Amino acid sequence: MASVVSLQPRAKEDFTSYLGMMITLGAWGVMFAGLFFIYAGVRLAAPTWPPPGVPKLPVLVPTLATLVLAASSVTAQRALTSIRTAKRDQMRTWLGATIFLGALFLGIQYTIWSSVHDGGLTMDSGTYGSVFFTLTYFHAVHVAAGVLALVVLLVRASRYTVHQHGAVRHCTMFWHFVGLVWLATFVTVFLI
Amino acid sequence: MSEQHIHPEPTSFWRKYVFSVDHKVIAQQFIWLGLSFLLIGGMMAMMIRWQLANPGQPFPVIGRFLLPATHGVVSPMMYTALFTNHGTIMIFFAVTPIMIGGFGNYCIPLGIGARDMVFPTLNMLSFWAMVVATVILVASFFVPMGGAAAGWTAYPTLSTQMGTPGGGQTLLVLSLFIAGSSSIMGAVNYITTVIRLRAPGMTYMKMPLTVWGLWLTAVLNALFVPVLASGLILLFFDRTFGTKFFITGAMIKGGGDPLLFQHLFWIFGHPEVYILIMPVWGVISDVLPFFARKPAYGYKVTVYALIAVCVLSAVVYGHHMYTTSMSPLLGESFMVLTMIISVPAMVLFLNWLRTIWRGSIRTTVPMLFALGVVFVFGLGGLTGLYLADIPQDLYLHDTYFVVGHFHLTMAAAVFLGSFCSIYFWFPKIWGRMFNERLGKLHFWCSIIPITLVFCGMLLIGYSGMQRRLYNLESYEYAKRLLPMNQFVSVMAFTLFLGQVFFVSNFVYSVFRGRKASENPWELGTLEWQISSPPPHHNFDVIPTVIHGPHEFNNPEVLKKLGKDWLGQAEVIPGAEAVHEPAEIAQAGE
């Protein structure tokens, strides 16, 4: 009983920063929604999609990338639950795994971009290229920022405790957000 | 409710005045920034009005220093750059910093009984992001091919590299992106602070309407500025990396559609105008009761009306695009919704009138400005109905009628509302009183010219004069409107010169005004119960709120305390515990 009472005041402070982060991610999501809105506008107005003459996009490698990012969300969440149960070393391990998978995702993205480039699609080759590269580059920038944040977390891991780990929670929330945006990108750009 | 510890005051100069995390300091920084750009934007307007009234004449006195290449004459290219930057500066770098950055920061924590915002460092970053944005904007004026010149609306194809080549427009896009991020940071702070840091007993329906207005503004900011951000990113990519989102497919194989930018822009742009007016709506809804010594009529209805405007603002944006040959069904839907959104605005207006009706009016300077806002907003709002109506708008689109309309509702109302706020909170922020007579002179030298300028524009526009024209004498149909334009320009110059009464009053009183008491206006809201200026930590003890913000002329208070106002946390002597502890505890959640 005593432990429940002592947790109460801390839980309320946690909610404040959680709320702030949710609103921030909401705003960020609206920005990505704007980009997808333009994609829809451009695609619906085009007589055919893909337009004639553009190389076919790969499906297998991006699917692999999706699985990698999904796995990284799992590891990121595991890192968060580790610190919540006071297992800092375990948090370090899971953070390392997430960073590795994030970097792997970026590497896979690079191979996708290279192969598409070789196929003749560039940023300035019409709306198809514009949409493809804008969405994937923009998303990749966010992945890179997320990886950087996770590295900072890992370096500063010793300062996080059961009671003070807001940064870990926020970075994990951001990481999940980045994963969700990829899911939307993957489905709308590569699949359908 | 999280505990709000009292942090020690910073001691170093940099931490105290430059990189402060104190919301009161950040608010003042925003206000000074905003007022500076109000001056710059105003100067640009004077140059525009000069050119319209005296085509081809060099701008007097400082013309040859500002425009050496043409010996002081505003060239067509310069004219385009002027109206573009006038609009951009006024919206993003004058009004937004003053009302949202400045008064949002100042009034929210004090109004809800908090010590500061929930994220003070984010608050500081929000100000400095705005500063970076202004630096980039000013830099855009000095690049080789000149600054942005595609209208504040930056429509492609004009705003692409084909229409406006060079770095100026690109820098403007970047500047707006950063300014937008500053707004979003602020919005996150304001929304979370109002949800989490209201004092015990401060239910949502006991908050001052100023806080309601600013909070809903923040909600709109968080929802819609990111849409602008996405549009700006795509425009930036089109300009810099050769993407084809907005370069039409008719010109380039596999091209996109310039119209798509208009959609993104106005999905942001229409809520933006409500973002700009809502702080003023909130302030006026408080100031009118304060100086009529009556509770606000229909407080709850006003709150619901503000919320209704927020919700509806998302679905009316098409009224900026009636002339883009959209399907009639879509157009008519937008028309109906636009007419519906006028209803809650009308409700607000009527509540204001009913508030002052048979009130005990104190004609202080803030009250005069508040009444001025009611007047110009009423006029401007009515003209909006003309523009909402498609058949009328097909004729009035892109004429000076539109310019008159949005300046009345957005510029005049917010201009007067900003001064209302400055005069109203002047004693609290700077701990001094301003000169009453100069303030009233400032009011009359503002309200008369401003009404004549923009009502004049309504007439000019209705007569058919297009927007953004450089020289009226070039067009047969517009030549006859030159005398009217000259009248409008003279009124505009009068308005600009009249501001000297404000500047002199403001600068003098900030440093040498008579010291203010803690509650010179005799009001009940929480910020007026502490010293002027407040201590660093705002409240020695976080108050427990019992009453609403407009407890005026309560008979029991008159009898027992001999005053016509009651503090929100003030207990009437001899009153039993009117509110059960459970209500206060639950209300504080």
C-alpha cells in the first residue's frame, strides 16, 4: 500500500511530459499527413500510376526493411520496460540492438535508393520520382535523428533510473512514431 | 497536480535577460520583437500606399537611401516584394510574436495560477527559433536577385524557380518553416500547461476567457501549422532539388499540379486567420466585463462558440479557392460551411454587446481599444459574408474588397486588440502606469484612420480595383479610383504617424512611469492579486480558486467588503464552505 501512495505524485509528473510528447508527435504526424495528401493529389490526378517509363520499384527489399524497423520498435520498447524495472544493463543491450537495427534500416534504404537510381529514377524525374524520394528521404532523416537520439541515450545511460527516465520514454515514443510513418510510406509507395 | 517548486532566480546577465526560461521574460522578448517588426511591416505598407497614391514618385525623405537604384521610386519588382513581405512580416513576425508569443506566454501561467509553463526550456527555444527565422527573413532581402516576391500566399508557379528565381524566395520558405516550428513548440507548451497546471479549484469554466482564447489558439497552431510546414517543405524541394510537385504537367513531362499547393496552404491558411484573431477574442471577452463591471454575458456560450469556430475552421478553407473552377457541389459545400462559421462569431459579438449593455463603463484606455475591436471586427465580419457567397466572390475575389475585409477583421481588430492587451497588462508587466491622456490620443488617432483606410478599401474593391496592382494609371477602369486611393493613403499615413503617441508613451513609461500598485484596474483574476511586476516565482502560495474571473457587483461582497470585485481565490468573510472539498480536489485534476 505504501508503495502505491508514493508512486502517485511521480505518476502525475510523468503524465505531463507524456502529454507534451504526444501533442508534439501529433503535430509531427499532421506534417507527414500533409506530405501524404500531396502524394494522393498527385497520384489521383495522373492519368496512369506509375507513369510510363519509370522503373518498377522493388518490393522484397523494402519488406525486409519494414521487418527490420518493426523489430527495432520491439527492441526499443524492451529497452523502456527494462529501465522501468530498474535493469539498466538490459536497457543498454536493447538500446544497442535498436541502434543496430536502425542503422541497418538506413543501410537497406541506401541500397534501395541506389538500385532505383540505377534504374533511372531521380528526384527530378517527374512527380513519381519527386514523391518517392521526398517521402523516403524525409523519413530517413527522421530515422537518422532517432538513431542519434538513441546513441545519446546509450552514452548517458547511467543517469536513468526507475524514477527518472523520461528521455528514454520520449525517444522510444519517437521511434515508434517513425516506425508508423514508415508503415504508411511502405504501404502507399511500395505496395499499392 | 504536480508540485511546483520555487526555483532560485538566475543571477548571470545571460540567464536573466537573454536565455531566460522565465515565461515573463520570454513574453517581453516576444513583445519587443513583434513591435519592431510591426514597425517594419508598417513602413512597407506606407511605401505601398505611397506608390498607389503617387505613381512613379520617389518615396519622400528616406526613399533615396532605401531604394538607391531607382532614386527612391518603388519599382514594379520592389512593389511586389513589398506587398509580399508586408503580409508575411505582419502575420508571422508581428502579430504572432506579440499576441501568441508575448501575451500567450505572459497570461497563461499567471491566469491559471501556475509558476511557469510546463516546459520552460522549450519556451526559450521557441523564442530563439523565432529570432533565427527573422534573421533568415532579413537575409532574404539582400541576396542577389532580391527577396521573396510571390505574395505572402507564395502560390506556385510564381513561387517556383521559374517564377521567382534566386535565393530570396527559398530563404523566405526556410524562414517560415522555422517560424512555424517556433509556433508549434509554443503550442505544445501552452496546451500542456493549461491541462496540467491549473491551480486547485480552477476548473476549465473558471478560467479567464483570455486563457481560453490563447489555449484554443495553441490547439489550432498544433493542428495546422504542420500542414504549412509540409507545403513549405515541398516548395523548398521544388526550388532546391528539382522535384515536380507544383510544376504543372502541361509544362514538363510528368509534372504535378500547382493547385495542390493552394490546398495545403489554405488548409493551414484559414485556421491561421482564426489563430491570429482568437487571442484578441479572448482578451476582449475579458476586458469588456472588466471595465463594464459586469460578468461576461454567456461565458459558457462564448467558450462553446470559440470551440465551434476552431472545429469549423478546418472545413471552410475552400472559400479562398472559389475561382479555381472546383466542382460546384464542393464550392457550395464550402459556401454553406463558411456561412455557418459566421454564426459562432456572431454569438461572440452579441455576447460582447450584451456584456457592456447597462454596465458601469470605465472608459480606460484598454476599454477604448476593446470597444474599437468590437467595432472594426463587426464591420469586417459582415463583409466576410459577401465573400462567403460564391456569386459575389467571383466578382470580388482578388479585389481590394478582400483586402479591406481581412484587414478589418485581422489587421485592424488584432492591431487594436494588441494595443488593448499592451495597455491592459502594462502595469503588471512593467510595474508602471502609462500616461492616460497619450493613450487616449493614441486610440483616437488609430481608430479613425484605420476605419477610414479599410472601409475605403472596401469601396475601392467593390468598384473593381484588383489587388496587387502597381500603377492604377495603367488601367482604364482603375484610373478613376486614383482620388479614392489617395484618400486611403493619406489616412494610412495618418495612422502610421499617430503611432508616435504610443511609442513615446510606451518607451517613456516603461522606464519612468509612475509605479503601479498590484491591482490598478481592481480585478479578480489571479495575476492582479500579486505584485506588479510579479516575483520570479509568480505566486508565493499557489492559490485555491473559488470564484470565476468576473465576480463583479456581487451584493454580498459589496456589503461585507465594500468593493465591487472579488478575487478568484478570495474567501468572503463569514461564508460557509460553499464548495465541497471533493469538488475542489476533482476540479484540480
